[in-house]
Amino acid sequence: MNGLKKIAAASSFGILPFLAGWMAMPAHAADAYPSRTISLVLPFSAGNGADIYTRRLAVPLSQALGQQIVIENRPGAGGVGAVKLVAAAPPDGYTLLLAGAGMPISQALFTPPPYDMLKSFVPVSSISGNDVVLLVKSTSAYTKLNDFIQAAREKKKGLMIGISQLGTTQHMAAELFKLRTGTDFTIVPFRTAAMLTTALMAGDVDLAFEFVAPTLSMMNNGQLRALAIGAAKRSPILPQVPTATEQGVPDYAVASWGMVVAPAGTPESIVARLNTEIQKVLQDPQFIRQIQESGARVLGESPQEARQMMASEVARWKEVIGAAGISLK
């Protein structure tokens, strides 16, 4: 009876309501996310392929979360400024970054590295990938990948290979190819994919490493021919093109990719919520069709799978850059 009196007395002072409210706070806080606008930072200019598909993702994702997702394009300095901005943001799920394949390359390429992807960020979900293709002009004497490999071994640096800029995924694809095949050739960088394909069709370079997206129409109309695709399996976009691995090049899969990441320390509950809603968008047939029509493919990994992929990319490009003796300070 005395105990009941004490409880009644406590209730009269508002202690029980306080305790009840306090015990409910964690669940309420988790359910409250998001309660305001979310910023998704892109480390490049508006209008490119990744910007377009990210904006397409943001519309249904905003609807699902009940809060607007604002795309912030922050180009310049190789995207380093945007990456550092998000890494330093509060880990509350309101500032996210679209990480890309260039980030692990930059981490391995520069001394000291401008950031540490594995320590500064927690992956939320991969979004899409754009595979590298090995291209020749339609009238090239190289009709199979092994023809090119044999010529590269014989001519050493006599073959001219085109890429879009140094330090890019395309550049790393060429260096990885050298490493995996024991070949050598002269790498010629171009400022844009359009300049590269123009030079390839003119015969100024013998072969090009470029993504599917900017070259798909030229492959479809017969201007360019793909000797191989750098993917783990054949692409549904180019089912007739064999993979490099099918043709004897071991462990050769290279793609540009986009992945939503959050600052390290972001609660698992928030990461899980974002991943769940992103997966729903990525499984939508219309979204899949739009991505494939652009020449890319939908990924959609779990946070754990995305982290494994990120770690693998960091380790691989560190190996390739070390073997090639490339370093930027």
C-alpha cells in the first residue's frame, strides 16, 4: 500500500508522464527522420549523365521520404571540395554525397591523399554503373580482342591508345589492361569523349577505352566496333559483345559508378531507411529503362555490399597506380 501511495504521489508531480515520454523518445526520434530538407551533393556540374539520373532518383525518393531532396552541384578542384564538405557535415542524414569511381582513384593517385573514403563515409547504396568498352573504328583490322593483344605485344609502344583525360577511370582501365595482359602501348589523352571518338574514327588512335553511355549510338549505327566490354558478365545493352574475361583477360571489370554515401558516424537506422527507399526506386521498371537507355545499368547494393565494393576499388587502383608508377603530388 505504501508503494502505491508513493507511485500515486509521483504521478501527481508529473514524474510518471515524464518517464513515459523519456522512454518513448528513441523510437520517436527514429520515426521522425527525415523532418527537413536533405541535401545531396554532387561533385560535378549539372547536365552530365550522373547528374541526370540522380535528379530522376531524387523525385520519387523525396516522395517516399516525405521531404524534399535538393541536388547541390559543387564542381571544381576535381570534386575534392565537395567531398570534404560532406565528410565534415553532421552525421545526421541531412547531407549526403554522390560518390563516384574517381574518388578511389584520387585517393590512390595523390600524395598525400585528399581524403579517406573508408574512414570518412558510410555507404548507403550504389545507384548505377557504366561499363568500359574497348573500341575500334568499324574498318579496323582488329576484329577480335586477341588480335589487338597480339599486336600490342609485338609493337610495344607502337600502338596508340585513346582515353578521356589522365587520372580517369578510362585511364585506369587502360593501365589495368596492360597489367592483366602483359602488354604495352602509348596512351593518348583527350579532353572529351567526343574528341576521343573523332580521333578513333579518323585513325589517329588504334583503340579507345571509353564508357558505353557516350559511345552507344556510334556502336549501334556501325561507326565503332566494340572488341570487348569490361564487365563481369555480358551487358543486356550490348549482348553481342563478349567480356574481356571471356576472351582470356583475367579479372577485368571496370566501370564508372555512382553511390550515395553519408558522413561517417551516421546512425545505422538512418542509413537503413535511406537504403530501403532507394532500393524501391531502383526496382521501378521505368527507372531501370531510363538508366539502360542512357547506356548504364542499375546496381542497388546494400550498405555492406557497397562498402565491400568501395574497399575493393581503393585497393585495386592503389595496386594499378603503383605498378604503373603514376603519382601526383
